[in-house]
Amino acid sequence: MAVEMTTRLDRVLGAKTAKAMAESLELHTVRDLLRHYPRRYARRGEMTRLDDLQVGDRVTVLAQVRSVDSRPMKQRRGTLTEVTVGDGGGTMKLVFFNHRHARLVPGAWGLFAGTVSEYRSRLQFAHPDCHLMTGDDDEDWARALIPIYPASKDVSSWVIQRSVRLLLDASGGFGFVEDPLPEELRARHGLSSLPAALLDVHRPISRDDVEQAEHRLKWDEALTLQLTLAARRRAAALEPGVARPRRPGGLLDAVDAALPFALTEGQREVGEELAAELAREQPMHRLLQGEVGAGKTVVALRAMAQVVDAGGQAALLAPTEVLAAQHARSIGAMLGPLGRAGELDGDPAGTRVVLLTGSQKAAVRRAGRAAVADGSAGIVVGTHALLQEGVDFADLGLVVVDEQHRFGVEQRDALRAKGSRPPHVLVMTATPIPRTVAMTVYGDLETSTLRQLPGGRGGVASSVVPVREKPAWLDRAWARLREEVAAGRQAYVVCPRIGEDAGSEEEPDDADGAPAEETSGRRPPLAVLDVAEELRAGPLAGLHVEVLHGRLTPEDKEARMRAFAAGEVDVLVATTVVEVGVDVPNATVMVVMDADRFGVSQLHQLRGRVARGEHQGLCLLVSEAATSSATGQRLAAVASTSDGFALARLDLETRREGDVLGAAQSGRRSGIKLLSLLEDEQLIAEARAEATALLATDRGLADFPGLAMEVAALATDERATYLEKA
């Protein structure tokens, strides 16, 4: 049978193997398998340090059997076999109950796959999959680099290796693989052909082979992504929109007159940029990023007011009901009577601000939808409820997406589709974005950046509270909080979990990327309900301590936020529902419990909730991590700088890139398997330039059908919607 890249694996491999690959690894075609690259390479005798493995990792290791010990079990019938293996750097145990591979004898080399666990401070595999190395597997395995593939419980690394070898043998090489990259581009950047790169990445002889192959394959990933993003930019540029020019004497002028502060230079510059783009018929597609507290919401409100002045409507999409309600409340307060047109005390020259959320009572939701449909609501704020059927706009002119990383292009496009003609789009994120992330994730948008903070802010001093090394520091932390409350200020205490049970819809991953409650050897993360009770009975006795989390009813959440904003609550113990958008200028203290369980950017966001007024702020990062550990140093770095852009890069260095990109951008779904956002910045920039140049020609990709097919596959494959959670 002739082998092609589109050939289904069940026509090449056994039906059972193909089914397992499809179900557990999403490998369906020959192309999928050949693009499933090794995670790393092993060679017998090389030091790969088994000691570096982390509990919970699903890994494959190459190691040699050192000793085998079988003995009867004490508590039940049967035999326990412990096999110690080493790789020249470290050792670990393989544990078998009533079973052992017959050839597991001292001196044997093999591949061992399983989930790393820990018993009595020793790493081990319980009942691992084993593949002992012999000349029958690969005549030169002892000297060649052995590929270790991303595997699953049902498909081991060596099954993938044998399957790739079968393809290679069946086709007499990878000659059936057509190279999608233009020859001139390959020559310009010194890239090998795709067949050669695939051969070298799957069956390398040397490390040089691997490096050269990976460099070429990274270009495939980067160029396909950048072509897809460039195509989105070109398509957006051709869309016919509606110009929304500024109108003197309208709502925008009223907003400017009502502002209790002067705009920063950065806000003015970005505001003029947005105003000019809104005045064009070509729809705006812009990302507004900036430092925490830089005033992005005010910039967005001024853009919304300009659109309303031009006869259109503006929709602001927020990720949580707390944040949506906060936006609606602050916008309404800023507009005053101009935001209550049609009400008794409203200004008929103004508009209406309407809030739409999924948990509103039916009558409130119906009234809101009616105001949106008849156009009387010029500014509509809401959560995912805005995307539902039945929410119809009279003339949607601007879509503002707040905290875009919590949404995706799919949701953004769903809201855009509610306009009779393509509306302008402003995407906002308060998490500063490294250039490589912006080019890769937000490459279909033009970017504006706010770095300058408004004047009159007190600034935030940050410190780490290492409770195991210095337990007295925690007592001092609560004392400092009481001092601030005594001075008339307020405080937040943030915990990773709600309480009452092990789960939480808001619970973050810990620093290692594994769910905190599943991290072996660690206590469960601290919970809001437990901490609040302890604080009321202990160090904060006598203060008004309230809780806020995602499982409260919308009415309770709104009531508690209003009470806190009004100064009626001294201390708000909360989950990360307060991470973004919450603006209480009188709050000056942020205590983050179990701070090591939060990401760098998340800590920076939380810190940004305090010192939003004239008073000096204090952020205390409470952690049991040792100050000398990598986690302790990460927290120290957060405490040492308030530069969100520097911290964004640190975040990229310390977290898995899939966490930064979001699940839908990592791994197979995006084609990003080898490309590193941290290490390949120059390559990504070059690929972006090449993609722009290719699409700028009259024929575009017409002369490069292979490349066009790669782009089409990424754009249409439902498993490859890499922007789904941008």
C-alpha cells in the first residue's frame, strides 16, 4: 500500500495500536505520528539524573537493573518484588506485586515507563511498563540516541518508536513526504528538507542531527502559526465596518469632564490611537495590555462613549460576575445621570448602562435584553451571558473583551457576530505579555501598551513571609494588618481554595503545574472558609471579617463587594475572584496565603488590588517554601520588583509554556511542540516577517500548495483551534 501523510494509521499499523494512539494521544494519520516528536533522547550510560524526576510525572526512563529483591508480603498473600535501577546519575525503585518480568536481572538495560510516586522518601514506579533492550529491538541501540516519546498509559514510548520504524521500513524512507516550505525560504534560513528533518528527529545518530532537525521543524510550527495569524489580520482588514467618529459635545466629552483625575500621557496617546481607528470604516482589532492599575478600563470607557456618540452600542465582556458587576457599577457612577437615560433622574441626552449575567432573575434579564435589542442600552456589560441566543443588539459598534486570556477567539467572534456589520474590537489584558507570547497568541491583533501608572498612588511594598523558617513573622503580618485597619484602611486575604470540600472552580494550579490537592507530600491548600474562621477567632478577633468566593449567589457576592467598597467590612477573605478589576482605593493590605501555589502573574495581579488610592500598600506572600528553594526564590523575585513586564518573562521561565498559552495552544492543538516562546524569539520574529511577505504577494500561497494545506489543516481541524483560549 502506498503511504501518504494523510493515510490513516489503522491502514498502516494494527487496528488495536491505531485505536489506542487515536484515543489516548490523538494520533490519527501518518502525519500525526511523524509530527509526534520525541520528548528527549537517552543513551546507555549517560547521566540523566533520575533524581530530577518529580512526583506525579508520567515518564519513560532508560536505566540499568542494579538489584532485584523478592520477598513474601506481610499483610497479604503474595510476593513483593523491588527492583533498583540506575542511569549513572540516580537510582529509583520499581515495585511489583505478584509479578515480575522474567528478564529483570542485574545488569539488564531497559526502558521503564510509569507514574513517579514516592515511598519513604524514595522515588519509585509501581508496576511500570518494561521494555528490556536487546539486539532484536535495534541492532545499534547501545550507541545510538534512543528517542523517548510523549506516551500514555495505553501507548508506550517503545510502541511509538516501533511504529515510526515500521513506517520508515514500509516506505523505504520518508521519500513520500513533500516539503511544504518554499525552497528559497529554506535556503535563506539554512533549513534542511522536511524528509531529512523527520529522519533525523526520529532516528538520530548524533546530537547535531537532533538540533538541526528541531530547528527546521520549529520553522514549520512558527511559519504555519504566523501565516494563520497573518491571514486573520488580512481578512479583518478587508471587512467592511462602520466608522464611529468622535462627536463634540457628546457622551465622551461628558466622561472626560467627570473624571476626577487627569489622564496619564500613556492613556491620552492610546486614547487618540483608538479614536482614530474607530473613525475608520475598517474595523479596529487591537490588544490593550499594560501594568496592573495603569487605567485600561478608563481608556476602554472613553472608546465606548465615542461609539455611543456615533449612534452605536458597546459591549464589554468580563470573565466573572464579580468583575462584570464592578464594571457596570463603576461605569454607571462615572456617567451619573448620563448613564440612566429613560429613568426619572436620567439625562435624556445620555444612554443606559445594562448588566447581563447568567444568574440574574428572569424578569431582570428580559428587561435587559429588551433594552439591548431596542438600542436604548448604549453600554452593555456582561459575562458569557452576552454570547447566548436571545441577546440581540440594535447596532453593535464596539466589542471590548476584558481579561482576554480567560476567553478565546471563539467567544470573541461569537460576540462580534451579533453586529449587523463587523464591529470594532478592543481586547484587554492586565497581564503584561512578553513579545514572543504576543506574536504567537495575539498575533492577529495590533498591540497598544500602557506602562505608566496614574499619579497619586501610594505604591506597594512586598515581602515574603516564610512561615516554616520564621513562624513569628506571620504573627507580625496579622499585627500589621490590624494596624492598617486601625488607621481606617482595609485588607484582602486570599486563599487558593473555598473550603468544605476538596474542589474549587477557582482553584489555581500550584507552582509545578499539578493541582495542589494532588501534590504528594503536601497538605491540602488553605481554604477561605477555614482561614476566615481562624482569623475571626484569633489574630483578627473583633474586626469585621467577611468572605467572598465563586459559590456565593450573585446577590451575596454583590452585597459583600458593595459592603467592602463602602468600608463596612475590614477584611475580605477571598479566592481569586478579586484577582482582576476589583477597585477599592481604601484597601492597602493584601495577604496571599499559600503564595507558592499561585503563578507569578497571578501574584502580580493580586498585588495590584491594593494601594489604588493615596495610601502606601503592603503585599505579604505567605509560604511554607524554603527561601533557598526554587519556589522561595520565585516568590522573592515577585516581592523584589513591581515591573509586570519583567515578571511576565519570569513567569514564562518558571511555568510550563502550555500554562502560559492555555490548554488549547499547547501541544498538538496548536502545532506547538518544539517551539519555545522563551528561546526562539528571533525565529518567531523571522517567521512572522516571512508570513507577512508571503501573503503580501498577488498570488499569496497559490504557488505553495503544501504550505497552504498546512495552514488549512490548522485552521479547520477542530482539534487544532489553537486560539480557542487565547
